[in-house]
Amino acid sequence: MSSNRESALRQIERLRKEIDRHDYLYYVTADPEITDQQYDALMRQLIELEYEFPDLVSPGSPTQRVGGEPLGSFSQVTHATPMLSLANCYNIDELYDFDRRIRELYDGEPEYVCELKIDGVSAALTYRNHTLTTGATRGDGRIGDEITGNLRTIRSIPLSAPDDMPPDLEVRGEVYFTRREFDAMNTQREIDGLKPFMNPRNAAAGTLKILDSREVAKRPLSFFAYGMIGEGLNMKSQSEILETLKSARFPTNPNWRVCSGLSDVEAYLDRWDADRYELPYETDGVVIKLNDISWWERLGATAKNPRWSIAYKFSTEKALTRLLSVDWQVGRTGAVTPVANLEPVLLLGTVVKRATLHNEDEIERLGIRTGDWVEIEKGGEIIPKVNRFLADKRPEDTEPIEFPTRCPECGSELVRDEAEVVRRCSNWDCPAQITGRIRHFASRGAMDIEGLGGKTVEAIVAAGIVKDAGDLYSITKSQIESLPGMAEISAENLIGGIEDSKVKMFDRLLFGLGIRHVGIGVARIIAAEYKDLDSLEQAPEEELQQTPEVGAVITESIKQFFAFEPNIRLISKLKEAGMIGRTEHDERSSQHLKGKIFVLTGSLKNFSRESAGDEIRIRGGRVTSSVSKKTDFVIAGANPGSKYKKADKLDVKVLDEKRFVDLLSK
Ligand code: IVH
């Protein structure tokens, strides 16, 4: 009997090794040597032997991957080494800050390892005497849940560590679902009448929380190892860790790379930002780690995050969140548009709480109700928009979105033009419209009046100090000081800003008037032809129509504008204030920057971005937002961003403020 038992033990050990190897070949290298039937046969043999000799069953046996008795609750484990999380960054500038902080301390040129940031749940695997004994979640970083049984079901996680590894070893990594398994699981859930999971990460987190590991075993989770702790390991670098993990048969993500500088890192980010959609799993960014481990301890950590690593998050153009309520906003033209109030959600690196809901027709077409889960998206516009609602996630307590019939600001009847999709407030004196018109006039792209932000406009309109932009020029300091929250300094600042605006370029003034169809582009063209308000007003219709880009529609709109009573009052106030707009386009400026392309970065002492742009444009130059080979000059003020570095890389000429002024006055 005992020899029988001994031979059974030998056979069991052989079978376990063999099955482990085939698990590795199948689940880690994706290069199996045997068929599924052959594998099943090996497993059956092992199950039978363990059945016959139940005392030989051990947690390290592949038969244990199918899960065991459900738990009442998870026990807690204290992480011997805390599981920190990483600080996030969302753009290259923040990455340069990270690099700079390291360089302040680090001797020499830091080398970084870039790894894909797998969108899953982190886990710690403890091997004692080379056998997987404990698996835990991160928890709060110090104490996590013991989920050994659940982690054992993950076929790519080795149940034992090789002999050449330290007997006591901790391996850390990410548990995740592949897109395929995630989709399959959600389809099944829908068939079963269960709520589908939002994304693979939620699905992984939800699965690891299940107390019945047999249920977990039915959901094929995956794992990538990225860290390792153990006495006697003496790892010198993160790249060595990843190589060692791989040779110890842990699944590692193959797409990591050693980068010798930030330009290599940037190339890696660019590549995976584009290629991530081709991957069989989801990645939400890149983890950048200082390769040299000897510095990890020296650099240390803040309360939560290590200083030697950072997570660069890819921008998500889309996000899902709840629609809480809808506000109706009255714009400067009286158009009443719906704005969605959302449960705050991260999108392209900013927290989004509001999004546009387009218009009434679109709401009806989409069928959205308040309380719905909605997909939001940020495109080229600054304000994100609501794309659709998720029908399969509609909660029970949604409510229809109600369309207003009266202006939410002034109570007057709303009118809807047959041809239009919007309802408009028809009251020219509606405070929301007045505010909107003045805000537009003062905005950066128009008159760029310093000190006159949205809140201030609201305050001066509410106080009845101004009714139109023309009234700005007769505001007194004491009127502003009487407003709550306005100190003497800000009043002075505002008066100064208004005064300065009198000499702004005519194209800005024209655009600021808010004439329908006259954007800044058209305004520039018109301002080049007609030097001031008078000449434009008196321009014969046929002549105006002949101006490039200005056809019958724009001409009609301009004529209507000047004929409308409230605008006549506005124009006369502006003229009285001496506002005719600066028109040195042709006279003063030589066109010596004609055809030259500029990019502005950092802050200039004597110019705002807008005024620097104006100075370039009146001399014939152009301003663009990103540096390329076509860029002629980068104007770098204080604290320039990554554009400066890009210019350096592309050998584009960089001018400081002094040399910029020299160039302007040539
Ligand atoms: S390193 C202190 N590497 O991202 C170092 N994390 O906060 C901690 N993650 O909690 C983690 N892929 O869940 C690291 N290749 C990777 C990763 C990765 C995904 C997750 C992990 C961590 C979070 C960062």
C-alpha cells in the first residue's frame, strides 16, 4: 500500500509539473504542444489519483484551479511592502515636470522603462517555499482582501515559482479581462437577464470580489506581472525584473521598452496612443518607471505615490456617466439651448460636469431622459457633447426632459422659427442676452478686455450699470466699487482694461459686435477693406458683396445690424467713446513677416497671447498652435511648454521676447 502511495505521489508530481508546463505553453506563450483532449486526459489522471489519495491534494495542484467552497467573507492581509499607486499625468508638459524632479536628484541621464498600463485590478501573489500560498487585492495599499482561491483560477498565474527564485517571493501585477472574454461574458449576462459590466476593469474588479471561487473559475481572467519583491533577488533595474519574471514563466506584457530619454518616451506614448486599439486587452495609459532600482528608495514616495514612477493616461475621447438634470441656457442671440448636468467624470484629463445636449429635436431623436446613462464625447470643441444614452442600462426612475415654453431668464415667450431647430427668447432686453452680448464683446477672441470676465459682466448687468457694450465706456470707478466683491484694485484694473480696448484693431471690434455670420475670419477680411465703422456702414451693398468671402447673406446681415434701433444706439455710444478700431493694417506696417509661421509658448511680459498674435498678423505673419517643420519661429516667453522642446528637436528658430520685439520693429 505504501509503495502504491509512493508511486502515486511520484505520478502526481509528474502530472502536476506536466500540466503546469502545458498551462504555461497554452496561457502564457500561446504556443501549445498538445491538443485539448490530450490535456484533458492528463487532468483526468491527476484528478483520479488525488481522489484516491485525498491527503496528497495540495493547494499548489492544478486541480485546485477550478475553485473551492464559497467563503463567508474575505480575510484581510497586510502587505509587507505597501502597494502604492501612481500619480497620473495627462500631457507631455507634466511628464517633463516628472523628469525634471528626478534629474534634480539623480546623477547622470535617467533611463526609463515604459510599460503599457493595463486597465485591470492590481494583485499581489505570495509564494512561500516556491508555492503560491496567498493572493491579495491592493485594498487601501496597506491592507487588502485575501483572494487566493480566486487568483488560483487564473490559468496563466504559476502555482509555483522556479527553484532558482528566492523561496519567498512576492509578484505583483494586473488582473484583467481580454476584450474577447469581456464581450463574451457580457453577452452571456444579457442572455441571463443580468446587467452587463461597464468595462473590462469593472468586470475584473467585480469578478475578484466573488466569494465563490468556482464562479470565478467560469470567467477566464488574465494576468500580467510587472513587479517582484524577494530577499536575495538583487535586481538592478526594472528591465531586469521584467526579464526575470518572464524567464520564471510569469506572464509579462511584451510591449515594454527601455527609453534613454524623454524623446524615446514620447515616441513610445505616440505609438501606443495610436496602436492601443489593436491590442486584445484595454490599456488606459503608459507606466513610466526609472529603470535604475538603486534610486527607487532614495527618491522615495509622497504620501501615496512613488517619485520614481508615473502613469501617463491616454486621453479618452469618450466616457460614460449619468445625466442628472438639464439646464436651459440663453445665449447672446436668445437661443435657448439644453445643457446636461452630469455626474462628474474624467474625460481627456479634465473632470466634466456639464455637456451640451444639442437642441430639442436632437433630444427627441436620441430619446434621452434624465437619470439615463449617457456617453459623452469631446471632439474639437471645448465643451463636450452627449452622444447617446445606454438603452440596456436605463434605470427605472428616469424622467422625461421637459422643454421650456418661456425664457428661463426673463419669462418671455419663446419663439421657434419654422426653419430653425432652436427656440429663441424674443426679448432684446433679456438679461441673459445682454450678458451674452457683452461677454462676447469682451472675450479673448474679440476685444480681449482685461478684468472683464463672465462673472463681472453678470454683476454689472444685474446691477443695471450697463445695457450694451457701449455703456462699458462710461462706467465709473465708483460704480464698480459699489458692486459686491469688487475691490478698488480690480475696479482700477477693469477701467484700465476698458480704456485699452479703445485702440484695439478694427477686426476685433467688428467681430465683437456679434453680427450674424461675421466671425473673426470674415471680420479680418472686411476690416482690411473698410477702415472703420463709418465706412462699413456707408458701404454700398453691391460693393460690400464684392468683398472676398462676403456674399449676399453676410451683406444682408450687416445691413440689418446697422439698421436695428438698439444697434444704432450702441454704435453711437462706441463712436462717442472714440472707438473706431485701429486700422494700421496697410499704412503703418510693412508686411515684412508675410508668409512666416509663428508658434507662441510661455508667457510674455509685454503681450498677451492675443496681442502678440495681432502684432504678427498685421505684419503679414500667421500664428499656429503646434510646432512642425513648417514653423518659422517659436516665440518663447517665461515657462515655455513642450513646444519649446519640440522646436529644439526640429531645429526651428526660437526667439525670446526681446528678439521678438526686435523682429517686429524691423
Ligand atoms: S506599477 C508603485 N505597472 O496602475 C508601482 N502598475 O496606480 C505601482 N497598472 O495600481 C504599479 N499596469 O493597478 C504598474 N505595468 C504596470 C501597470 C500598473 C497597470 C495599474 C496598477 C496600479 C495602477 C497605478
